Amino acid sequence: MQMTQTELENGTLKVTLTGPFDIAGAGDVDLPFSVIAGRAQKVIVDFTGVDFLASIGVRVLVKTAKPIDKRGGKMALFGVNEAARKVLSATGVDTLIPVVEDEASARAAVA
């Protein structure tokens, strides 16, 4: 899995993911997400390039979002495909991490 990070205005960090968020993908991004969890306040994650989401990927997202949330920050996902959206909804993760349609909505969700 590939990950890029872009600092946007107002202190928002945009994370773009590409590839399957399976055990190998989670291994690729676990450490960078841990760093993000410790320092970022507003995070939007572009899921447009994610073609598969496994439970280990969900774990990485939750492990990142919880510390951000405890500090009063927010993390949101956008561009999530239907299969991944179902996984996030079925596990209740979408109550911790808003899942929205596009980047503008994600920016608004973390503002």
C-alpha cells in the first residue's frame, strides 16, 4: 500500500492511500499512522485508491482515530467504495470516523 501525506490549510493533514488495506498494506502504513495519531489534530483520509479493506486495516484506522479524538481532534474518510463502507458501518467504525463522499465534505467534517 502506498501512502502520501499533504499538509493543507488550517492545519489539516490529507492522507492518500492506494492499494489493498489488507495485512500487507496495514503493515506498510501502521507506523506512519501511529505518528499521525500522536501529532495531528485534523486528518482526512482519501480512500479513492483503496480497493480492499480487511479487518486489520480497520484496526489501524481506529488506532489512529481514538487518540486524535481524545485530544479534541477529528479524522474523516472520503472516497470509500461500497464494500469498505459496509465494513465500516457493520463494525460501527463510522460512528468514530465520519465517512463522507468527497474531500470538501471531509474538510468540513474535521473543521
